[in-house]
Amino acid sequence: MALTLLTIAGALRQGSTNRLLLAEAARLFAPETLVVADLRLPLYDSDLEGAEGIPPEVQTLADQIAAADAVAVSTPEYNKALSGVLKNALDWVSRTRGSPWRGKPVAIMSAAAGRSGGERAQSSLRLALNPFRPRLLTGPEVLVADARNAFDARGRLISERTEKTLRELMELLRAETGGQIG
């Protein structure tokens, strides 16, 4: 079964630990096709939407969500919540036609500087995704604390325990698509 995994990082920085975490998630999921979302979107503005419609880059993201067999989302924790970049993307996608999130298998995770590893960010992300009615996995929770020191020079997770938990989450995500790993 040829599976497409879409990864969505709630951080724009190329070297972000959330991008590293999603790269590890993709490695463990082992999709036939990997699509990496670009959240460099204009700020949501109903005047802009009214004047110009849905921006092409927003429609691309919505189409990527709709086309994916599964989605993995990783968010940093900014002021005890998901990132503004990610919330803005969710707000824009909510304005597109076709309910791209509905019924979509989705795994969430977080990498953050603090000791809770983005636990509050994940909680707020779940709340933000719920109205779209995806098939959100309930766990295991992948919370990478002290994220700057959680990856080796190759971008691999240092903690075997965290990698094991991420592997389990990716196995469950793949199972939600009807596929099996390995």
C-alpha cells in the first residue's frame, strides 16, 4: 500500500527541533511519499479573503491535507500554547472548501525548550483541531523536552525511550491508514 505522509511543523525555522522531530517521525513511519507543508502563509484576514479569495499557498496546504493518507503535526510551545504560525494555518484551512481534515488520521507531537516538552502546546493543538473532526490519535504522547539537546549531529533522537514512543505513535498512525510498518 503506497502511503503519503504529510508533516506540518508549527515552526518556520529550517533547523527547528520540531522539523527534526517530524523528520524522525517520517523515518519511522516510512511513507512511500513524504510531503512537507510550508506554513509561510499570510496572516488570516477576512478582508483579504473577501477581496482575493483563498490565497494559493493556503489552498495548496488544504489540498495536501486532503490528499495525504496521514498527517503528523509537531508544534513548539509559545507562551503555553501552540505556535501562532500553526494556529494561523489552521484558521486559513478552515476557510477552504471540502473539510480536508475530516476523518484524516493525525498524530501530534511537540519539541520545546522547557521541561514539559510542549505538553500545553499539544493540549491547545488538540482543542484547535477538534472542530475539524480528524481522527486524532490519543497517544502515546511524544513530548521532547530540552529539545535543543535531544538530537544528535545527524538529527536523530538521542533518547531511546523517546524514539521508542515515537515509533509506537507512528505504528499506530500507519495502522489508522490500514498499512503496516516494515
